[in-house]
Amino acid sequence: MCFCGRDYERNTRPVDLGGGFAEGTRPYYVKNLLKIMFKKSVLITGGAGFIGSHVVRLFVNKYPDYQIVNLDALTYAGNLENVKDVEKQPNYVFEKGDIRVADFLKNLFEKYNFDAVIHLAAESHVDRSIENPLAFVETNVIGTVNLLNAAKNLWKNDWRDKLFYHISTDEVYGSLGKTGLFTENTAYDPHSPYSASKAASDHFVRSYHDTYGLPSVISNCSNNYGPNQFPEKLIPLFINNIKLQKPLPVYGDGQYTRDWLFVIDHARAIDMIFHQGKTGETYNIGGFNEYTNIDLIHLLCDIMDEKLGRPKGSSRNLITFVKDRPGHDKRYAIDATKINKELGWKPSVNFEEGLSKTIDWYLENEEWLKNVTSGEYQKYYDEMYGGR
Ligand code: NAD
Ligand code: TYD
């Protein structure tokens, strides 16, 4: 009898477990059995999304003695294709559900008796937050508080070996001038509804640590890129547009600066912080890799011209300067000294290599791209770029 992986759901239905015990005692039995089978039960939220799927893959494969429960609402950004390669692993379970629903979370925490949470589920796109801020409050703020409550209620009598790990963004720190870096002590100064909602969620996580003693840790990372990113963010959107020879909509003058990190390196950092980070602490994660948007776009165009066998410079002709994003942050740059010094983390993939791998992935995964860009995506694309 297996109580693990995808069979879990099937096996929690009333079945004869050989002991002939009463129906009401079964969940207790299942919980204890899971405790024997797995060293830890870890909830990963947002594991069907871009970064979450890479974290799920890393944890499922690297830690066969952890039970990994992937909770995702499968919004437009969530896609089970992203984790298809691990779905049959015995230590993996998928649960479809919404972090905005407190009762659902209460039952889920009771069902799996989690030891730890790695919380990535979020509304994550700045442009969408400008169109619909409330959705960001509901998922990023209320959803996070619901999760904190579920963890607090389950763990309140014994915090030992428990951890609530909240994944956040460098955007909470606001915008830098030409010089300077965000450190863990930089004051929060969010400008978009997205960054404001992430800042609020960070504050709630710290408040649960300080008020109730909930063991928590937060990391704030710079812009990620890599396979499986939904093509609304700069890099995958532009890869797709270059491929289709569609205009490349550059906001404003293109002189905005971001620090880019390959998603696999972010997942590695999350693994290190999860295992070695100190509770109550914050860790900044960055790529030591600043690019202005226009320089990055030129590089992307040139690599793609070469890969697609097009004349050098031809994709640059697709660049179209469009109306700027309101409240557009000028520059983000992370000082990742703390995680480097204390945990020994540093990026392993340089930008040109990561970009080349990312482009190859999108060119090789046409079906994935076709699936995620059908239907609603077309409407979003027309609304976002039609009038700019
Ligand atoms: P994403 O949009 O690709 O994925 C988010 C996932 O959360 C999706 O699978 C979606 O279905 C799920 N989700 C959304 N609302 C939900 C809800 N109410 N209940 C349950 N699941 C829900 O996002 P991402 O880029 O992978 O970002 C993941 C996390 O990392 C976010 O918290 C984001 O703020 C943070 N982050 C992202 C970046 C980046 O560059 N993408 C950088 C730093 C931090
Ligand atoms: P994005 O990928 O949305 O990430 P974030 O806003 O979280 O940094 O955007 C990265 C940069 O690219 C940002 O300065 C906005 C800019 N941008 C464009 O110029 N055109 C686009 O179509 C998009 C989506 C972004």
C-alpha cells in the first residue's frame, strides 16, 4: 500500500488498511505513516508557475525523503506542463487550490501536517497590477496572511524544526539612481501595486515572526529569466515576438536598468536559504548582472538572428518605442554579499549562456508557447500593446 505521490488522493479514500480500525482514526494513521515515510512534509505554493516549477523540480529530485506538496490555483500563469517531468515521482503531490480561501488552507495543513512552507504563489506582473491592483491585494497580501494563519495554527504548540519561507522581490526597495545597491537594510519604497502588495506581504511575514514567534525567513530576488516564464515578461515576450517578427514594444526610452538572474540559480539560492538560512533574517539574491533594457534587447536580437539564420541586425529593426509604463522604476540592483558570505551562494550561469539556453528552450518548446499564448493571452496582448 502506497500513501505517496499521486496515489495519495486515491489512498485516502475509505479503504481497508488491514488494521480494521474505525473510519475516524484513519487520518491520524495516514499522518503518522507519512511521518515515517518522509523526513519532512514541505508545501510549495505556486509550484506550477515559472520560478515555483524550478523549485519543485529541484526539491523533488534532490530530496526524495521530503514529501513535496505543490499547491497552485492554476491561474493564467500556472501550468502543470511545467512540472510534468516530476509528476510521477513518489514524493510529489499536486493540490489545486487557492491561497485566498482560508478554510481550504486549514484543511490542507491538517491533511499533510506540513513542517515547512516555501511560498511563491503570487500575482507577479507589474503591468497587470496597474490594470487590476485589487487582485494583487487579494492573492499577495490576503493569500499570504491566510497561509501565515494556517501555519501558525498548526505549529503554535511547537515551533521546533518548522519554517515559513517567503519568496519576495527586490522591487519592494523601490528605484535606485545611477549608483548604489539594495542591501537587506534598504528601506522599503514600493511604487507599483505589485511591489506594494509584495512589500505588505513581507511586513506581515516579519510581524508573525516578531509577534507570535513563527519561524520565518524572507528572500528578495532580482529579475529572473529562463525556461517556463510566461511570455508577458520582457525576455520571453521579446523572444516570441522576434521569432514571429512582431514589433518589440520598448517602454519609454529603454534606459531602465534591471539585474538579471537565471532561474536555476534562484532555485539553488532558495535551497540554500531553506536549509541554512537563519530564521528572522532576510537574504537578497541577485545576479551581479545589470543591463539597461535596450542593451539587453540588442543582445537578444543579435543572438536570435544568429540562431534563426537571419541577417545580422534584422531583428533590431523590430524595436518600437512605446508609451512608458506609469510609475516605472528606473533602476534595480542587488547587493548579494550577505548570501554569498554567509551561505556561499553565487550565480553559476553567466548572462550570455543563460540567455542562449533560454532562447533555445523557447525555440524547442513551440507547443508550450502555443498553448500558453492561445485564447486569453491574445486579448491581454491586444489590450496591453494595441493602444500604446
Ligand atoms: P508566476 O506568475 O510565473 O507564477 C505564480 C504562480 O502562482 C502560478 O502558478 C499561479 O497559478 C499561482 N497562483 C497565483 N495566484 C494564486 C492563488 N490565489 N492561489 C494559489 N496559487 C496561485 O510567478 P513567478 O515569476 O514564478 O514568481 C514566483 C514568486 O517569486 C512570486 O512571489 C514573485 O513575487 C517572486 N519573484 C519573482 C521574480 C521574477 O523575476 N519573476 C523575481 C523575484 C521574486
Ligand atoms: P518585466 O519583465 O515586466 O519585469 P519588471 O517590471 O518586474 O522589472 O519588465 C522588465 C523591464 O522591461 C521593465 O523595465 C519594463 C520593460 N518592458 C518593456 O520595455 N516592454 C515590455 O513589453 C515589457 C513587458 C517590459
